Amino acid sequence: MVEISNYTFDMLVISSFRYALGRMTYIVGETVDFLSSYKSEINVETLRLIIREIEEAKNLGMKMDEEDWLRLRDILKQEISK
């Protein structure tokens, strides 16, 4: 298993999220699944940043992408409220 610092992990989370946001490819679903799976490992401030950027995005992609992003937003909000 590869080990990385929490900082590096969060930077990779942010960069992959920002890459996928607004795209209209398979990567949206893959990214949403990844972030949902590792939500408890992601720094709370990073979760808040992702939620804010989803809510402020002018384009979330196609309808199915938008649904995925909004689902992720809700999942992350639940994680923060624990």
C-alpha cells in the first residue's frame, strides 16, 4: 500500500474534483464514487470547499452529472454534520 500525507491526499482530492466538475464524461461518476467512498478520510475544510464549489458552479454538466454532483453534496453535508 502506498502511504501519502494528509495534505497530499487532500490536494489530490481537490485537484481530481476540480478536474471533473463540469465535465461530461465517465469521470464525473468515478470521481463522485471515489469522494463518497473516502469522505471520512477527507479533511472537513476540504469537504466544505467541495460543497461550496458544487453549489457555486455555473455548469455541473449534463442532467445525470448534475444529479451526481448534488448527490455528492448531500453525502458530504451529512458527513460534516456527524
